[in-house]
Amino acid sequence: MKGEALLNEGMNLVAGAVSGGLDSCTVTHWLTAKGFSVNCYTVDLGQPDESNIDSIKNRMLASGAISSEILPGKEILAKAGLKVIQAQAKYEGGYWNTTGIARPITTQVILDKIRDTDTKIFFHGATGRGNDQVRFQLAVNMINPKMTIYAPWRDSEFIEQFPGRQEMIDYCHTNGIPIGSKVDASYSTDANLLGLTHEAGDLEDVEIPPSFVTPGMGVWPIDAPDVPEIVTIDWLEGVPIEINGKKLELTGIFEEANSIAGRNGVGIGNHVVENRFVGVKSRGLYESPGMELLGTSYEYLLQFIIDRRAREFFDIISSVISKQIYQGYWLDLATTSALNALKPITQLITGKIALRLYKGKIEFDSIENKPEVIPYSLYTDDSSMEAVGSYNHLDAEGFLQVLGVSAKNIGKKQFKYIKNSWLDD
């Protein structure tokens, strides 16, 4: 939809989700120049790359916005991040999708704020080639189906004037818009409490090693200390409540985990190329030190607590939730149902675990496998090679005889053909 068409319909009051970066400043000024009344909203998600998030208000007002407001969002993002960890929802098995989960949270917070206003248009600066446009769009559609969505990067007039970043930079300089120093970076960064997403610029060239990226939440593994660090994490019914004996609220837990894991080079650069929802491949570099630390500790507890059938069920649900987040469906029925299906498992995740961090790696260190510490653990001495436990070696004879019935039938009737197929390969 073109901005001109909206104006012709008398819809000139717009609310935008802005980060205060180049795109936000350009779009805000451009819309204002077209005759729109622009209200800008930035959700405080604990962005580690913003030393003073209040400065965004000044940039947006200087770009022509009639108002600019910072809205609190760290707590709701932390709760969503915990749900992602509880589901072990890594996209394509590689990374914690911290930007994907932040978009519906951002949208929810802003739409709640403008619910009682006359605003009928919501705008965002997501590119027409990426995933975020889908995430913003679907979240708005689900929360407020009557709201009109305007995406400048899908407006031919905007694209004609701003085919790339350089044209936006020139426009801002010409109009005296304060865009800051980050526009000179050779890549783009999106940040929140849960992690950083580095994309675009030189990162699009896969012939260039990604080591030119400066980590924003820690260090590269090669630059981490040469001495391992042991960290203990205490979980109660699926919620982390202590790190190294320090009791903290959930946002504090994430901040502490980010600090510990970041300084040890954990959670950076563990993915190369991904399949975007729109059907193209893209390259990005991701940082999520706290998510990786907390997520790994949760995974180890799962290994102690849930049985084989529960694990198979869990992995299916995990895959569903991961795709839902990536594709922008965090708020729909499938995600809600999947998260609720995991609650019986989540409630069992209680335990205190020690992990060893060293140059980007997280290894299991130890756990007190006692009923008062990890009450739902299924790990016992039944699998011991010593003469302990209730498992009788002789009982396995009947078990193997039963399994052998089908195996022998395969051997008699099918194996020679199966073997021949190996030779054909």
C-alpha cells in the first residue's frame, strides 16, 4: 500500500515501531514531509547497544515525529525468552531466534499503548526481503485486525527514492537529521536483552570471514580467558532462580547469564546460512550468550528427568515452536497449544547444575543427583556395571528373544535384498 493512498483516504495519523536507527529516522521524516502525523514508539527490550535509550526520543523528534515515547518491555521479553528456552526452540537446530521472538512482543506493547487512541495505521521499517515484515504484520493482524499496516519498504515511491542505505544517509544529512555514528558500520545490528542479530553489509559476502564483527555481548571464543569458569544454575519448576548462589528476578538472571557467558565467548557465531520464510537464503551472525548458557543447562536437566517417549514428544513440539517463532506465528493457536503441551514437562525441571565454560564451549560439570536437589531425576544406579540396582541381567534374555522374532524374519525374507542395495550404492 502506498502512503499517498492512505492520505487520500484521510488516514494521516500513524504510529510506528522505531529503533532510532537510520531506517527509523528516514521513514519518520519522509512520512512527516508527506503530511502524516507520526507518533514514534520504542520498546525498551534491554538493548545492549543503546547506552542511553532515552536519546532515541530526541532523534525521532528531530526527524519530525509529533511525539516519541519509550515503553517498558524487558520483563515481558524475558518471560517469552524463558518459554523459548523451555521449548529448546532453536531455528534449524542452530541458533536462538532472539529477534524473531522480540517482534511480536514489541508489537503487543505498542498496540496496547495506542489502543484507546484514534490511530488507524501502524508502520515499521522492516525490509520487504526479510522475515521481520511477516512477524510485524501477523502480530498486528492477530492483535488488532482492524489496524492498517504501512511498510515503506513495500511502497514503490519510497523504494524509488531510497534504493539503498547510502541514499538514506544522504537524505538525512541533507535534512539535518541526527542519525548517529552506527550508520558507518559495515553491517547492521538488531539488539535486545536476549541477543544480537548482525546482518547485511559485508556479512552478505560469505567469502569474508565474520571475524570483523565486534561482539556486543561478549568476546569471540579466541579472545576468551584461558582458564575455564564454573557456573552453577538453580532451576525450580522450569524457572531459573539462582546463578552462582545469587537469587535474581528473571530479567536479572538473563543479564547475569549474558555477562558470564559473554566473557567466555559463549553463544556467538554458531550459525552460517538460514532459510528465510520468504524463500531466500541469508547470512547472519548471532549472539545469545545468556540464552545459550541457560538453554544448555535446561537441556542437561531434561536429559536427567524425562524418559524416552517424553523426549520424542518434546522434540516434536520443540520443532513446531521453533518454526512458529521464526515465521511470525508466536501469538497463534498452534504456538499456544504447543507451549501448553509442554507444561507437564516444564513443571518437573527442578535441579541445581554446574557447567564448565571455556572459550565458547559449555560442558557438563556436575550435579547433585539427590531427591532434595533434583527430585524428578530418573537417573539411578540401574544402568551400573557394578552389582547394584534393581536391573537383573538375566531379565534381558526374554527381552532380546522378543526383539529377535522380527529381526529373524527380516533376516530370512528381506536381508539379502537389503544387502544387495548396499552393494549397488
